[in-house]
Amino acid sequence: MSVPLRLVATSGAVALLRRLAERHGPLMMHQSGGCCDGSAPMCYPDGDFVVGDLDVLLGMLDLRLEVGRTADDLPGGTAAVPVWISGSQFEAWKHTQLVLDVVPGRGSGFSLESPEGLRFLSRGRAFTAEENDALARDAPLLGKQWAAGARPDPATEPTVVAEAADACPVPTTRSHSS
């Protein structure tokens, strides 16, 4: 079994990231572990959030890609969006594939999408036992390795899905008739 992706994004999240990159230049994201905005994914200009030595790279979003596509090389410049999580938060989430989505609403004032009337949202899918075994044999890239110049290999599976439901169960609301 190949190593599953720890991160995928919806086409809506990628479209918003493209708009933000046009306006702000290269971006980065960090999956917040709480405090002001709960467990929200936060978007910053690249370098505005200090990545710690033990932070974990969940994945590199490639803004060149459309749904179902892959690339033979890593993106650069405004097409590359590394997505990080703290090492301690990673320990709680390591059994979960993060699905980056976007929904209407106002997120944190710290995150770049805040004025857009949209907010990034983390959804998740629990990895299977087989996927967890494969992930256990593949150590994630840490902030200290990134700072020393290490980069992940390009994803061999598509990282962009049309909708969150394509990657994980999404709760729906039922209308009740009276």
C-alpha cells in the first residue's frame, strides 16, 4: 500500500487560496490547535507565522492543480502553500486525513480570508488500519528539516477534490416538516 496523503483540499479552498496569493503573494497555512479561533486552519503570507522546529508539514498544496490532477514537480512561488500543524497537535490528529474546505462565514481576524466573507474549515477522515501502518513507516517532514532545505516529494495522488464529501463524510442538515 502506498502512503496516503495527510492533506487534501477542496476546489473551493484552492480557488480562495489562488485569489489570496494574487493579492498577498506566497502563502502558508497553519492548523491552529485552539485559543482564539478554536481549531481553525489559518492562512498567512509565507513567513509571517514562525514554523517551529517540531511543527509537522501536513502537505504542500499545489495551486497549479485542478481536481484529480497531479504534477511531476513541486510548486514554487505563489503556487506553493505549505500546510503546517504543531507537533503536539499532530499527535492528536495523526490518524486523520485533513480535508481543507471553505465555507461562508467570518473566520479569525488573523487569517487572510477573514475579509472575504468566507472561512477555511478543517474536516477529517480517519485513516484505516492499513493506512496508519503505511504512515507509521513514513516519518513526516518537521520544521527543522524544512529550515535546513528538505522538501517533500511531489504527491503521487491528487490533492484537490471537487467537494469535501469526495474525501470524507460531511454532515448534512435535515429539514423537518411540521
